[in-house]
Amino acid sequence: MKYFVTDTAPPRVAGRRVKAGDTIELTDTAARYEAQAGHIRLASSEAETAVEPPSKASKTKG
């Protein structure tokens, strides 16, 4: 599966040199520790195209 490297990741994730924002492909087993530590997150199509909720200013009273 593909994973995004987070800002909190160290210079090496699962034995590979990485930078924040990189995308790496790992097996579920190889990704388990890094995901629990917050160093990576799943790169899903939903995560890439997530829509932010409307801001409070755009809500109307009624």
C-alpha cells in the first residue's frame, strides 16, 4: 500500500531515507510501527481529495 510521510517522521522510515511529503510503498507489516508512531499515513484517494467543511463565516442563521 502507499503511504504519505508526515512532518513528524525521522530521516528514515522502515529503513528508507525519506522527507516529509514523500510517498512510499510498504507492506502492512512494514508500515504497522511507523503508522502507530505517526510517521506515515495511508495515501488513499479519499485522503487526497478530501473537501474541507465550510467555514463558520459562511453559515447563515435561520
